[in-house]
Amino acid sequence: MPHVLPPPINDPSVPDASVPLPSPAAQLPASRDRSLPVTIGFVVLVTLLLIGSNAWLAWRAHNAEWQKARAFAQNLSRAVAQQLDSVASEVGRALVVIQYELERGDLSPATLEALQPVLVNQVAQADHLHGLFVYGRDGTWLVHSQPLQPAGANNADRDYFAYHRDNPSARTYIGTPIRSRSTGDWVIPLSRRINDPDGGFAGVVLATLHVRYVLQVLQGFDVGSKGAIVLLRTDGRILTRRPYGEDTLGRMIPDPHLQSQFLQRRSGVIVMPSPIDGVQRLLSFEYAPNTPLAVAVALSEDEIFAQWRQATWVQGGGILLLLSVVGASGAYVIRTVKQRHDADTRLRSTHHALVEAHAQMEHMADHDGLTGMHNRRAYDRRIREVMAQCRRYGRPVSVAMFDVDFFKNYNDALGHGEGDECLRSVARALAGAIRRPGDFIARYGGEEFAIVLPETDAGGAYLVASAARAAVGALRLPHPGSPFGHVTVSGGLACCTWAPPGETPSDLMGRADAALYQAKQQGRDRIVASAEPPVEAPAGAGRA
């Protein structure tokens, strides 16, 4: 590559001898005039940077606190949902066992009598259970775990009883909180339908959970003094809430937007004021995995950012102190920084110019200025690399030579300007026919082009060369000096399969060039493939 000297660099720090320099006396007033605005600008810049960085750090800390609170709320809602889901699932399994025994015994007096101590024992062993009950098809109490039965007790009016009577579903139903008729306590009913042998409604088996037990579970989780935890059904109806309030038991979620979000997704995070007490909270809800229950954990926004606000006040005071120190900076430091900045700017500009010049020289050394394709120098380097690599692994390599047919006639008829444009069009068409990243095209010289196809045998190379010839023909460039009426190319193809193993790039190109000559002799606008070179007989071999 020829060595090119970079253009001369005009250094503004070196004064031009043709321009008279101002005297030091004349420079002094200008220097004094510049120092004050430069100092003020520096102080303002540093002040803005300090304020901006402090604001960014405060925002980042705010975001970190928010993300931490969000993750805490999600983890807590998931943990509470799993714990209460475990309790509800355990009660549901107990109901399934009781339902099975009743349906198997057909609600006979013997079955009910044998079941009564089992119910009492179940309730005695479970703190969360308030009671277990079995009701007939008309709502009468058949058997239960309570010490006393209210006179004339009948539960046909209860919501869960009507649900099972009118709905054949065999799933456990979780009803809204109610007051127990036997004890007056608030309980959450879980019930299942009992069927007769014909599949008809035969009654209900009921388990009641203590609301106070659920509250004790919720009290075990720290959500702050202004936080809240809510246990809901998946239809949005509140079963109980901490902080506790009887007026909220059994209510639907009051806010329509929150209700919509809750019904559409199994989990989520929402920031909004509470529709119950108006406190701004971060609310995370999670459905229980096995039962139609959901838990919502709400953290107060004031409590989330309490520590962040304290830290921000302290940080702000430190920044104000630092700004007062920065305000005492002098003009000498400012001028030094400015001079260094100017020197860096000149150096970067010079380096950029040199890099651009070097890149342009490298491109010019390896590319053809007319077509933009690689040139003969790049081709020679590429074919040596490809053949060395293919020889190492014993893989074939092919070369295709193309020549524009009757190109001299084209130039004579239309001029060299149109001829240059024709070569550019042909180069683009040939390049469009190669697809693999390793394939390579170069302008070999004049109207000749060469394509290198690594790891391609003769058959594959013939397909590529034929596609390239067809792509040029498809341009339909008018050619008044050609018998075909439009621009065509002829191609010669040679493939090296390392038999004999010593074939060189010039040997391969020579065979491709000879095949190109044959294509022109046979009438042009065609592809001719060269035959494999003969394998020399080993020394000492004779005729048979």
C-alpha cells in the first residue's frame, strides 16, 4: 500500500507570522473581562451538576425503596395466601371424607350416630375450626359437633345451603362470613353438597372457620401501623380484613377499577388510595393455588418512604455545604481546565482525521473505485487464504470467472460513460447471486469478475454461476453491439478437490480462465466448467 502523508495540521496555538500579535497591555483587559464570566459559569455548572446528581441519587434511592416494598408486598401476599390456602385445603379434605361416609351410608341413623364423635374429635384437634355440621335436604340439623343444638334449628335460609341445593357442583364452596347460630361467633363457612344414590340433593356438610383465627394469622405479619391485609374470595368479596371491622365482612371490593384488576388477573400490584379508609397504599394481591381464596397486602406509602425522606434531608444538607465550598473556586483553575479541554479537542480532531484517512486508504487499497467491489489485490489475498483453509480440512473450493460479452462493442456504441455504468450494474447483479458469508466477489480486471466459493464442489458452484449469469441477463441492459440484444456474461468454472493435492491458486485460476475461453468459443452467454486436472502416476509405474 503506498505511503500517503497526512495533510498538514493547522495548530491554532502557533501564531501566524503574517498577523501582528497584540501587545500584552492590550491583552490584559480582555483577560480580566473573561475571568469573571468563566468563574461564574464554572460555579453555575458545578452547582447544577451537584444538584442534578443529588436529585438523581435521591430518585434512585426512592426507586430502590419502592422496588423493595413492592417485592416485600408480593412475597408477603404469596406467603399469606399459601398459609390460608393450606388451612382451607385441610378443611376441604375433611369435608370430602365426611361427605364420602355420608353418601356411602345413605344418611342412615347408624351412619349419623357413628359420625357424631368423629366431628367432635375433629373440631377439638383443630384451633381454626369452629364447628362441623351435617344438614338434611330441608335444612334440619342431622348431626354436629356443638354441645347444644338450638331449638328448631334450620339452615335452609343460609347462602351456602341455597347454593348447593341449586347447584350440582361437587366442589367445596366458601361462603361469606356469618354469625354462628349456635355460639354467635363470626365464622367463615366451607361446605360441600351431599347427593343421594340417584345424584339428587340430599343435604350439606359444613365446616366453619373462626374469623378470629384468621385475624390471628394476619396479625402475625408486619405491614406497619398503616398497612392492611385482606382475605377475599376470588369473586372480590371480603372475608375478613386487618385492621378488623365487622362492617367490611362480606362486602364486595368497593372500587370498580380495583375490582376489575382483581377479577382479571391472578396476581398483581396496584398503587391507589384505599376505598375503605382512603390511605394511599401499594397493594399486592395473590390468588391461593388450590382454593378460591385471595390475599391482598397493602403497605402505606408514607411508611414505605419514611426512612428515605430522612436520608434525603441529610443528603440535601451535605450538598448545600459542598456547594458553599465550590462557590469559592478561583479563575486560575478554570483557565487551566479550559486550556486542557482545548488541547484535548485538538488532539481528538487530529486523531479522527488520521483514522478516517487510514480507513479511506485501506478501502482504496482493497476495493475497485468504479464498481465498489474488491479488486485484484484483495482477490489474490482471499484465494490464498481460502485454499489454505480448504486444503487443511480437505474440502473443495471453486472459482468462477465472468467476462462481459462484446464489451468493446458496448463501449464503441454507447461510450465509456455508459460502459462504466454497465460494469457497475453487472457487478451488483453478480454480487446478488452469492448468499453465503464466506463467498467472495472481486473485479479481476477490465470487464472480468471473479467469484471465490469456499467449501463448494463443482455442482454447487455451477448452480451459483448459473444464477449469477441469469441475474445479469435479467437486467435486460440494451446492447446494440451484441447478437443477443442485451448485456450478457460468459463464465468459466474450476473446482479444486485436492486431487492432485498440490494445486495452487494460479493453477485454479488458469483452469477457470481456460473454461471461460471455451464458453466464449462455444457462443458466449453460458457457463463452462473445467475438467479436473489429471492425477500424475506414481514414480516407477509402467504400462500393463
